[in-house]
Amino acid sequence: MSYTEATLQLLSPAGSIVESDTTAEYLPYIDKLSDEELREFHRVMVVTREFDLEATNLQRQGQMGLWVPSIGQEAAQVGSAFATRKQDHIFPSYREHAVAMIRGVDMLDILRMLRGLTHGGWEHAKHNNFHIYTLVLGSQTLHATGYAMGLNLDGSTATGNPETDEAVIVYFGDGATSQGDVSEALVFAASYQTPELFFLQNNQWAISVPVSTQSRTPLYLRPSGFGIPGIQIDGNDVLISYATTRKYLDEARAGGGPRFIEALTYRMGAHTSSDDPTKYRPDSEVEHWRELDPIARFETYLRGRGEGDDFFQDVATEAADYASDIRLRTLALGPPSTSMIFDTVYSEPHALVGQQKEWLANYEASFDENGAAE
Amino acid sequence: MSGIQAMPMAKALNAGLRQAMLDDPKVLLMGEDIGPLGGVFRITEGLQAEFGQNRVLDTPLAESGIVGTAIGLAMRGFRPVCEIQFDGFVYPAFDQITSQLAKMTNRHEGTLTMPIVIRIPFGGHIGAVEHHQESPEAYFAHTAGLRVVSPSNPHDAYWMIQEAIRSNDPVIFFEPKSRYWPKGDVNLDERGPELHSTQVVRAGTEVTLLGYGPMVSVLLQAAELAAEEGTSAEVIDLRSISPIDYDPIIESVRKTGRLVIAHEAPGFVSVGSEIAATVTERAFYSLEAPVLRVAGFDTPFPPAKLETTYLPDADRVLEAVDRALAY
Ligand SMILES: Cc1ncc(C[n+]2csc(CCOP(=O)(O)OP(=O)(O)O)c2C)c(N)n1
Ligand SMILES: [Mg+2]
């Protein structure tokens, strides 16, 4: 499934601004962006991609249990993440590395999780409300909706001040839309008119299953049956991702109720490092989407605005430095402590878990230095 | 295929599924990524190409949907075999399995059967992220109306999957994913033991070690180490978690007087707890020591780098053996 007439786009694949009756509504959001902000969009996309490639290398070299690449989806993520306001809460799935970076998560924390050192990795309270990754597909859409219900209940939203009114954005994939949880989240969001944006990254595949198995209609039409407005955007266009997210989130925070964006994009890499996509999708499809690459397109646009080689060279250098720093810090990660197994199962002491922790300590102490039991 | 062939359990399951589909045109496979990809563990590799999309359904991504529609298909006379991609993703289907599938025959006063198999790759030792290494068998064993089994080797896998598919009751089929790849001989001509029977896989006299699925190879290893230290251990492969074939277990305990039960699942309210209680009831006077359980801790399955600390290994089994012998 590629772009349709309904697909909103501000930046054409050739890198030029699309001016039309439909884009007129969104162009003002872009006009307000400074050159510095536009450069920042590019910078984060490039650094995230380099980070992603480095993580893939680390996985191949046995340093990571698993890697989940986000390559190809940078524009959908960077545009939408820059459109959030600092008070907003972000509920990601597991591939939103660029969003994490923008919200200030140390990317090493994502690596720690996929290296097998932790199930979580970061505290959302300390990372600009970027919640931890959720691996059970679709679950986080209900959590996000409940959180947004809470904002309504405690009056933290819809006061009329966009600088402080809070809203929620939740990320999920095309495959996840088939989960009952996602439909239930849409029902609750509509019933309680939550200040919430459902941000679907339709990257065309759920592992080996094409989106056509999940839905016979374009997915942006689904929320309308729940009474939630939905639009479809070119997810490889960072500008439309930014403008539509900004608009929808601000409408939601102003009391307008939930909104839904389907961002059409493509998972350029494997589903995860365990996957072999050549088993199920043709190279020609990958090549088609390579032509629509989000970073190349935005670079063309910036060059058209007068950005010169120096800037692009600086960004490339920064990305390479970032990647080598991440590599060094990953290699320096130590083993987790066994107490992690027990210490946070409950928030208060628990007799059985306490006994087992003690048993393990004694058991491990019973091995002498040669590893033999005494 | 015929004769005795060495193959990994993954291939044995593939061959068993294929044979079941050849034997009965009503057998259908359903699941996520089981078509062109052949499943994330390649258990269904080649089957969609051979039998077509009407026999091997690459479903939408919804476990409740998979099991719920399998129930409707079974009502219509099909015999669905559902694949749940990983142990930790069965829970979205929990309601359909426990409230619907398990009770359907009873609700229909026996006039409707539910010949559905739910295959679940389970257990640890694959270094995966959260939700990919769990052992949820106790939830299902606790639910009346479900049969629960787990093969430990390729030969059993080949025959047990076919028997499970022939069963007119729902069968939850736990596949030990850490045992998918080691090879073993499969006798393709000679049917294995009955689906719900327990097997003694190593004879011994001083202590009985009991487990199922991924734990059987650990118990055999422990028995080998025990033998080196002069202790004779009998090893029993439970194979069927519900119902449990107790006679061989009681017989063994009468001989050895000691029973150590091991599983990866947490020990609290577990399969091991159930067996310990029943053996105590049925063989109290034969016991020289309390029945001991070696289990995963009563915590969530930890991050991968801690899995070998969490999972019972031969040393932990031997520690329990020492305790049992010390009584
Ligand atoms: C409830 C549940 N079932 C199955 C899985 C296994 N699984 C992990 S990712 C995935 C595909 C998800 O596709 P999509 O929602 O499109 O997200 P994408 O990976 O493309 O970003 C599957 C089936 C899971 N994580 N959770
Ligand atoms: Mg997808």
C-alpha cells in the first residue's frame, strides 16, 4: 500500500513543498519553524539512523540479544515527537528510538533493555514523560487512554492554555491495530473524550504479514467508526508529520477529544535482528520505498533553502561520533546484579520472594572459587 | 517418510503437522507469520506452499481472534491447530481458552466436541526479551476441560502432535523452544507411547527426578552427574501435565523413596506442587524424604542476562537430591 489521494504531504519525494488547498491548512505550522528547528529535524533523523546501524552491528557482534531497527521511519517519529509539548506524555511501542532521543532518553537505556540487562530502562518521570517500551502489542494504547482519562479527571487539560494543558500521544503499528486492546482503547477514548492522539506508524508489515491482512480499508478510516477523526499522512515527510501532530495534539488538549493519524512509512530493515525479510517481501518493494527515503528528501529540501555542505558534514560527523560513543558505552556495560530478580517484584516486602532471595544468596555462596559445590 | 531419522524437534513437529494434514483434510493451521515465513521458529515451514492458504492461515495479529475463530471453525467440523507465537502472548486469548474453549463441551452437555490444538513455544534459555521465555502451563492445567502436554524430544514431538490433533478435546501443546534444535532419532513407523502417558527415561534406585519439556534433558544431565558421585537416579518424563499418569510415578517413588520435581515455571501453585501433594497422599509410607520442588523463582522471568540464575539447572537439581538423601 503506497500513498493515495487521501495522503497528506507537505514535502514531495523530490524534496519540494506541496502547495494546494489541502496543504494550506498545514503550511502555517511549518512557516513558524526557525531554520535552527528545521536543522534539528535533520540532525536527529541522521543521528538516530547512525545509532540504529551501530546497534545492528553490536547485535551482530554478539553484544546485544536483539535489535529492533527503526530505519525508514525517522520522519514519522521525528516530526511527531517535535510536535509534542514538554508537558505531554508519550506511550511508545518498541521501535520509537527517534522519539526517545528527542524526549531526552539516553539511547544506552534502550540498548540495555535489548541487551538483556533490564525489562524497562528508564523512568518516564525523568525523561520528559517518555514511558517505557511495551512489547505486548497494543497494550499501551489502553494505558495511554487511561492516562488521558486521568488528565480530564484532574483538570490538567482543556483549560485553554496550550503551554500547560497536557495531552497524550500513543504510538503503535499496523499489526497492533488488529488487537482487541486497540479497538477497546478507541472506544474508551471516544466515550471519555480523552486528550489523546493515536499515532499509527503503518510500516506496511507486521513481521511477515502485510497490512492487507490486518485491514481491507485504509487504517485511517477505522477510527471514524468509533467517532474519532482520522487522517492519513506521508510518514516519510517530516514536515507533515510535525504539522498534523501539532494540530491534532493541540486540538485534543483544547478539549476537542481524541484524534488519529495514520503515517504511511516503511520498515526498511528486518523486523528485528532475528528476522529474514527476504523470505516474505520482494526486493522491488524495498527499492520502491528507498526512493522515498525520509532523510534524503529532507536534505534536498534543506539544500534548496540554502543549507550548505558544511552543515551536512557536521551532522554526519556528529552522528559518527554519537555511534562510536554508544559502542564504547555498550561494551563497558557490566552484568546485572542477581538481586534484580527479586527486589522490585513488589513494592513492599513479600515473604516468599524474600526467602527465595536469601536462598539464592546462600546457594551461590556454597560454590567455592572453582565453581564446585562445597 | 519412513524409517528412523535423526532430526531436530522443530523438523519433527513440522513432519508431524504435515502428516496430520495429509491424514485429515479438516486439519487447519492458524497463526501469526506461519505462512510464507513458516512461523518465527519455522515449525510450519513449507506447509502453506504445500497445502495452500485455505489450510494454513496467516491470520491477522490477534490471539483472541485466533482462538475464538478456531472455536467457530471447530463447531463447523474443522480441526484447527493454532500457533501462539510466544508463551507470553497467549494471554490476550486467555478468555477464549479458559471461558469458552475449555467449557464448550460441558456447556453443550457433551453434544459438541472441541478438537483444537493450541501450540505454544515455551520456556527460557533463548536469551530473549520480556514475554518470550515464560512457562504458563499451570494456568491451563488449572482449567478443567483442557488437556495439557509437552514433549521433551523429537520422537515424542512427532507422535504427540499427531495424537493431540486427533484428540476430540482441546489440547494445549507446550513446545520447549530450547529443545527445538538438538537432534534426536524419530521412528517414523513406530507410534510413540500414548499421549497422556508418563515415561521412565532412565532407570535408577535412590531418587526419582521428574520433569517435562525442557527440563527432561536437565534431569538426565543431573542423573549422569549423580551417577558419577555414586547416586542412582531414576528420571521420569511426565509428557502429560493434565491429566497426569500417576502410576509410573508412584511405582518409581515406592522403589526410590525420594522424589524431586523440576520445572522452569515458578514453584508457587505449580504443576510440581500438585504432584507433590498427590504423591504424598498416595505413597506417604514409601517416602524417605519430603517431595522437593526445584523451580523458577516466584518472580517475573528476569532479563535475559539473568536467565541462567533464574532457571533450574543440573546443579540446582543435585542440591535438592542432596537434601532428599540427607533425610
Ligand atoms: C500480543 C502480541 N502478539 C504477538 C507479538 C509478537 N510480535 C512482535 S512484533 C510483531 C509484529 C508487529 O507489527 P506492527 O504492529 O505492525 O509493528 P512493527 O513491528 O511493524 O513496528 C509481532 C507479531 C507481540 N509482541 N504481542
Ligand atoms: Mg508494522
